[in-house]
Amino acid sequence: MNRRRSLLTLLTAVLLAASGSAAVAAVPGGGSPAKPTTLRTENLVDPIGIDAAKPLLSWLPSAKNSSGQDAYEIRATVQSPSQQRERDLWDSGRVRSASTSNIAYAGPALHARERVRWQVRTWDTAGRVSPWSDPSTWEMGLLTPADWSARWIENPSYDYTQPDGKETPLPVFGKVFAVRGAVKQARLYTTGLGMYAATLNGRPVGDAVLEPGQTTYTAEVDYRTYDLTRALRAGTNTIGLQTGSGTYQRVKTPGRYFFGGTLEQYTVYGEPKVIAQLEITYQDRHREVVSSDGTWRTALGPTTFSSWWSGEEYDARRDGNAPASAAALAGAGWQQASPVTLTQSTTPRDTTPLRANPRPPITVAETVRPTSVRKLADGSYVLDFGANRSGWPRVSVTGRAGDTVSMIPAEKLAADGSLDIASTGASAGNQIAYRYTLSGHGRETWHPQFTYSGFRYLQVSGLRTAPAQDTVTVDVIHAANPSASEFTSSSDLLNRIHAITERAIQSNMTSVMTDCPDREKGPYTGDNLQNLDALLTDYDMSAFEPQLVRNMATAQRQPGDESPGLIANIAPEFHRVAPTTLPRPQGTIEFLDEVNWGGAVIRIPWQLYLTYGDTRTMATYYGNMVAWLDYEARNKAADNGDIPGLGDWSATDNTTPMQLAITAGYYTAASDLASIAQVLGKTADHAKYDALAAQLAAEFTTRFRHVDAAGVYYGSDSEASNAMALDAGLVAPADRAAVVNRLVASVRKSGNHITTGSVALGPLFRALESGNRDDVIYDLVVNPTSPGYGYLVASGHTTLSESLDGSGSQNHHFLGAVDAWFIRGVAGIRQAEGSVGYRSLTIAPALVGDLTHAAGSYRTPYGTVSSDWTKSGHDFRLHVTVPPGTTATVHVPVAANRQIRVAGTARMTGGSGSETVYTVGAGDYTFSAEI
């Protein structure tokens, strides 16, 4: 820190002390609180290449601090690559606030390439100030078109198919440049369409794979920034970019696999292209820029086929066309690249905004070896990798030039031990396949770079000898969102259900949330919304989900389109289909347009606010929310009060009225938008959408509330009908107990089976939880017969299937609500009613079934909360950790008249015949009693 910084800090302290807000107040008999930890910018640790104008800052109070935060101060300095020293940028002064997350930077405007170093200190409720935190940093990327000297480039000889009808190999690009002197900093800003893999001197530039993240390509293309400071070498270097088709360029060759077989009818946005800008700053502050342009070299590379859905093929005999060295770029087949000039409105132009990718990258999470290898009669081998996962095969072989190793993935085996590829959408002769043709030069290692699949089994052919353990392995890939929770219990069944649920989430967590990782790979908005409880429980999605909301916004139909305001069921919307003409026939199913899918544009931002205190996502896309809700109002008015859609998708009980599910979803979206308007200070809109919600509630009650001799029920009295009514808040308080009883009765009538679909599954769990019927949830979850989670485990599933009877895709995540219940119900950790960002907690573990132990933890914006309970004979013990800055009510499941021993300062605030309630602050507590 320079002298001016020190003087500014001293002056700030003096001024604060003079104003009565002492910066270093010494409290008699007390020491200073510990310094804040875990600083993050834009919910990432020390990110480089961000483009947020006002980055969001967050930190955690030290676990050593039992007193909550009362105020904070942030200070920041800035330095550009060409500057020798840091300069003061911003000092927030002392800000009275208990918030530790989503604090927006409020200093001077930030510029491209600037590196900001920041620290925070906090005051506790006793007025004591902490030391300054360890510094954290962020670095700005390229913010405007003027910051880009690079141009998009293509291969002038590329055409999708060759004269003989075969696919043309994918283009590669390269540039040779020299490094002259000591490098202070080097940054590569790059992206590609459809996909790219960047190398420096033949080595990957980073850990990110399957780049770029999916976006609405006509609206924006994401780029990523790589730090090459230590990777550059003195003298000659070669930067290379290989391309793949991704979702940007579709298979057009008849007979190539795609689920449904109609891929050739989908939009092809354009030909493969890349853009890259390498900026090198030397120690003497001299700066050089290597930008993609017409001087770059290009060739048709060794990737001979690439499809997001159908697989990938690579011919190592063409490795001379890999951009790994200066000699390679000078070889036969190389030519000058062509700068792109695009004019069609359906394709990205040179002026299409380049935006820094805000999401954690997809990375290789682990490498898995086969658990068994079995030879088939045709000489091929079936490798079992023990569990269904999402990733790609990695082959390491020796052989002759021209030998081809083929690998076909599958989720299941047929009765005779051969592959059953039906669940992946493939069929005989129309399969997903990975093929590697050898160069014949010693041991060769290869894996696909531009696609992936969900699979457990691989049929491998073309090997000269039986595969060893490391001949073919699987690289498991998923987005690097940090884990947010842990769960374990005394039940092996519950632990296995948790494992298959988390594996299904991982398998579908790429740059978007897909439905399944093989046949469709669709970024369905409803699948994301309907499993949001589990997603936000299992992973920190604070840097991930906002981009998925942005994808909905950029895909939204605009004025002048056939349905302005519509958000299709997938976003990005890779192909556009016109919705059914209004008015529609009664009972029409509208697959494109569904309230419980499109409503995600409102409901997900609201949940991000409740979970993380994120107001920016709500504010940024507020106009899109209004446009969607207005569209649905027009839709409803034009269709005699109904909104065609999907209803409770994938339910086994199909008696639930479609309009009940749709109206409940529409009401929830309107109610959430009213709440969003209130938080954002939009008073008139709050009143408007509150009135709309009240109108919808009245319509729902009139249409779906029924009374018989046994009491009040909704719709068809199905699990879904009563659960959705309860969960949406559409049941009058006086009726709630009766409707909960009807819900329980419908569960018992079904033989303790889950009969809802994906839309009503979350409501089923939440309605039973709020009705204090965790015992019923437990019976549903452990039931070993179909349909249900227990059945999936009993029948050998290693991921969730599309339906709880095991049918459909074998790797769907949207039925994962059980994972949220493991933390909320069994471990008992949840946010208190009315709290935002987990400032207030409720810990109420459910002692269900024959469980003798359960432990769970969840990382809140204030730190980790945990619950660990054990029941042994008549002894019960509950250990709880409450993070700094929060309070909790702890519900100990022991009658109030029983003696409870408490380790820690806890205040008893309530009790009943079944539990005793304590209020506690931050710290560790142990409750022990006889039961």
C-alpha cells in the first residue's frame, strides 16, 4: 500500500472517530474481532476478465466471531498493466449494514484490463473493529467493441460437406509470434463458434472445457480470459484454436444420430469461426497484441466430425494439421484465414456483443476406470464404469496407422449383455459414437473436445488386444459450481438416494442445466425451475443461475415477433417453432409455451434473492418478467380463460387437471413479481401484480376447491392437486389442516408412492414439510416399489431417471427434490420464514423412520450451518453450529417437560408435548436429553 493510501486510511479513521463512529474502537475488556475471510467478486475467487460495471463483493465473517456484523468498510486500489504502481480507487467509508454478500462496488467507473485489489474490515455489534482482511483481487476484461482489435476469422475452404457427401473436417487456426523480453503479464481473450479449444505451444491454455458457454448466439457470445503469463516462453510461440460444431452448427448428413431424427431441420447458425486477442505486457511496460486477423493461418484439422449430440471423430494421421508449432502452420494444407463479414440477421455479426462468461467453467472433475470388461462374440468389449455419469471417453492405445477405435455409449444393457441404447434416443445404425483413428506413432492418447454424453457403458471395438484398466477411461465433466452442502445418515438407502440425485445434477450441470446429457441435452427452463430447491441446496449457484436467466431474456420473443413476450421451454432457443394458433382447441397441449417453464424468468430471480440476497438479477431482467406475464395475460384472454400447456409433466397420476397446475404456476409467478416489485420499490407495479395474484387466487378457488363429506380438497384429490394448492398458498388458513390430511390420505391410498410429475414434486415435499408430516415423506422416499426413489436404488439405478418408475432417460435431474429434503427435513436446516440470505435460521431435525443418525451442513452467505443428531436407545444428542451474523431457533424433538442439557448459551423460547424450542446466536451448541 503506498503512502497516499496510508494517509487516506489514517484520515478516514480520524474523521470516523470524530463523528462518534470510532474506526478502531477499543472496548474495555474486549479484543478486536477476527478479520473477514473468503473474499469473492462476482461470487468468484480472484476472477480475471469480468465485465460487470459494478461488481458484487462478498465475504464471510470469521468463524471466531460470535457477535454479528454491524458495519463494514471496503477499500480498493487499482492498477492497469502499463502502470508501475497501484493508485487509490475507492473507499466506501464505514457503512452501517449486516450484509456480507452482494455489496455492489460504488467507486469510479472501471476500465478494460484494470486490476483491482480490495480489502474489507467490519465492526461488530459491540463497536469493535476487525483487522483488514487479506487482500483479494479482480481484473476487468474487454468491455467495449473498441477494446477488441481482433476480428472473427474463418477458413475460406470450409464447407460442411465435401463433394463425396462426407463431412468436412473442422477448421483449426494458428498464429506464430515471438516473445522478446521478460513478461510482466499476458492475457488471452478468446471464444469461438460453435466451440473452441485453445492451446499455446500445443498445450491447453486452461482447465475450462466445452467452451464457450451456451448463449443466444444472435444476442451475445461469451468469451473467457486466460492467464498465460507463466506459459509463454522466450522466443517463438504458437497459439492454436481448434473448433467444434456445438449447438451452433447442426448435423446435416442423413443417417447421423439425433434424438427424434430431425436435426437437419434445425437452425444452422453459420460456419465455425474464432476470435482471439493475446495481450502481452513486458516488465519494461512495453505492450504487444496478437489479434486474430487475415494474417492467421488455418487448415482443415484432425477432428473429422463433431456433433453436440452425435459424437466426435478424430483422425490422428491428420495431426500435421494441429496448430501446435510454427512448423505445423507452415505445412501443406495451411492457408491464410479470412476475416468474417456477416450480413444475415440470423447469424452473429462482427458487431454481436462479446461478453465475459460469468459462469464457473466446465472442468474435468474426476477420471474413472472401468469396474469390469467383458468381451462380446464380435470381438468388441463392453466396459462398465460402475455408475451413470456425464463425460467423455479417454483412450490410450498403440497400433498401426489407420486403425480406428470406436466407442459407443449406453446407459443400460440388454438382457444378453449387449448395449441397450434406446434410452439415449439412439437406434441401430444411428448411434452416438466416438471414433479415433491412429497415426501409428507409439502410444497415442485422445479424448473428444467438443461434445460429451451421459453413459455407464461403452462398447469398444478396434482394439488389437484386450483393454487394460487404463486403456479406456472416462473423464467426468460438469460445471465447477462449488458444493454448498453435505449429508449423511445411518440409512444406506438414504445415502444412496442422495448419491444418485447428486450424480444426476452433476451430469446435467454444464454451461446450462440440461434435461439429460445424451438424447436432447435441452436447456429446459422448467427442469431448472422445478428442481431449483435441490440445485440451490447442493451447489452454490450464485455465479451460475443469473446467466441462465439472461439466456431466457435474450431468447424472449420481441415486439414484431409472432408471440411477443413468449419465453420458449428451452433457452437458448436453438430452433424456433411457432406456438399453436389462438384460440386453441380445448385440452391442447402446448409443448413450446408453458407457464411452469416460462415462469422461471420470474421465479428463479426471486429465489436467488431469497437465497443469496441477489437484487441485481431481479432488477436487470424486470422488464423481461413484465413482458412475459403480459404475454400470458393475452394468452389467457384469447383462449377463454385457459392457458394450454403441459400440466404436471411426467406424472403417473394423470387425473390432476391441467389447468390446476397451470393456474397455480401462473399465480405463483404473479405473486413473486408483486414481491419483486415491492423489493425494488416499484409501488404501482406491486399493487398491480398483487391484484392480479388475488384475481387468480379467486379463480383457482372457484374452479378447483371442492368439499365432500370428508372435508376440503382440490382438483381431483390427487397428490399433485392438493400439494400444489397448499404450496402456492392458495388454501385458506382455516382449510390447511384439512387439505394436508387429504394430501396424506392420497399418499396412503397410492401405497406410499409418489404419483406427481416434475411440476408438483417440489410442492409435494414442501407441503408435507410445512404440515409437519416428514414421516409421510420418509415413507414415500424409502418405498422400494415403483414408482419412487427407493425403487430406483433397489432396481440398480445410479442416477435419477426421467420417471420414478425407471423409464425414459436414465439421467434426468428434475425429480431431485428429495435432496433438498435431506437438508431441510432430515438434518432440519432451513431459512426462517421472512428471512433473506439465511440471516435467520430454523433448525428442526426430523426423527423419522428407523434413523438413528443424520448430519447435514449448508453454506449460507454468512458461513456454514450444520446439524448433527444421534438417537441411541433413550438418549438423544443434537449438535448445531450457527454461523457468525445469524441467529437460529433450534427445535429439539424432546418434550418440554423432559430435562435437556445444553452446552452453549441458549435461551428456551417455547415448547410443546413433542419439542422444546431454543433461540441461539452464532456458535456451537449441543443438546442432550432422554427421550
